[in-house]
Amino acid sequence: MKKSRDKHLPLGEAGRGLSIIKIGGNVIENKQELTKFLSLFVKLDGNKILVHGGGKLATQLATRLGIESKMVEGRRITDAETLKIITMVYAGLTNKNIVAQLQTNNCNAIGLSGADGDTIQAHKRPVKEIDYGFAGDVDGVNSQTISKLLEADFIPVFCAMTHDGNGQLLNTNADTIAAEVAIHMSSLYETTLYYCFEKKGVLKDINDENSVIRQIDNRKYTILLNDGVIADGMIPKIDNCFYAVERGVEKVCIGHHSMLDSKNELFTTITL
């Protein structure tokens, strides 16, 4: 990666601000929910970037083709055959379907992997206790190229794939891609990162969908951890949110995709 990619520009020159939205399989695999989400996405003011996963569809295709999907602690083992499946589903079927639907909403989207425009480089995750295969950990983001796309009125739509600069594609966690893109773009724009998932936000009571904790800072997070309110799979999600905020992202919001509606105030905001 070139060292000059994250030169700071005055925020006024960079634009009004930037929203980066990450969606997962619960939206992608439900046509009605995807349509609702995209209608909210196109109405967002200012510059915007969409990041998506698609793991369940990849698993379904692998099963049809007789390729076993191996998961360890919720993470996919990406061998050579699985990488082919992921490339077909993430960068192909899922990405282009989203782009095509955005075009019907007069939203000039452009589908990307990290290899396109050399936008996101990564390295193959080192083998420790587990060999994750062709899984990538992000090294850098080409914020200048992404900014040029935004300035040309394109809406970048990133799938969960990167490359190592030597011709190798890598399967990379979509949450991580969204965070890293947000961090690197925050030197050019006032950036807000949205993580959309099936809940309305971080819940005080897991059995009450409306018990959303509206705001969490470092101090409150420690209390919620100690009290066991935030536990299990929610911990890495919130850790990822703080990772972004601590590195320059203006704010991170987590909740149902309906939080993109300006009238909806029921979601969780992560701040320092």
C-alpha cells in the first residue's frame, strides 16, 4: 500500500459527510427486507457507501455443489474451493443484485471488491491454532480512490472480499471491512458507520425488543459487561464499534435497518 493514500483534506472540501452502512444476510436473503432497506438507503443525505456480506447464500450454493462448509467459532474456513464459491456469491450474485436494484432507484451504484481499484488490501491470516485458509486481515484502504468515486457521484457497494496485492483474493469479514473503510475515510469526511442487524439495537432485556440502550460510551460499556447485559456474540460487535470510534469515526450506530429512517430514534449509538 502506498503511504500517501490517507492525506488529510479539509472537511469542507471533502463533502457534507459520509455514511457507511453494513448489512448482513438477514436483509440480503429476504427480498422484502432488502427492498425496504434500499428504499431507506437511497434517501440518506450526503455521500454513502454500502458494505455487505452473504455467508448464508454461499453456504447454500456450496451444499448444492457438494462442497462442505466448515465453520470454527462462527468463522468460515476458506479453502480453495470455498473461495471460488464466495467469489461467485459475494462479488457476483449478491453484489450485482444489490447494484441493479439501486439503479432502479436512480442511485448510481458501482459494485466493488477490495481488488477493484486496489481499494482494500489485506494479508492472508497467519496460521496459529486454526488455519482459516484464504481469510484476509485488512492492511490498508485506498481512501483517495474511494473519494474520487464519491466525488463522481458513484455509490460504492463493497462485498466482503479483499486482495493481497499479489493476485490472491481473500475472504474478509464484512464488519471489519466496514470499520476499516470508515476509519480510513474519516480523514476526508465526517463519517458515521451503521451496523444493521436483526435487533433494534443493544437490548437491556433480551426478551424485550424495545428495551434499546440508546447510547453507550466506554464507561457504560464496562458497567454493561460487568452486569452481563452485553455478553456472548454481542461483545465482538460492540468491540468493533469502539475500534472504529477510537480511530476517528464520528459515531457508530447499531440496530435494525429501519434506523436509517430519520423519524426512527430507537437504535444504539456508540461514542467515546
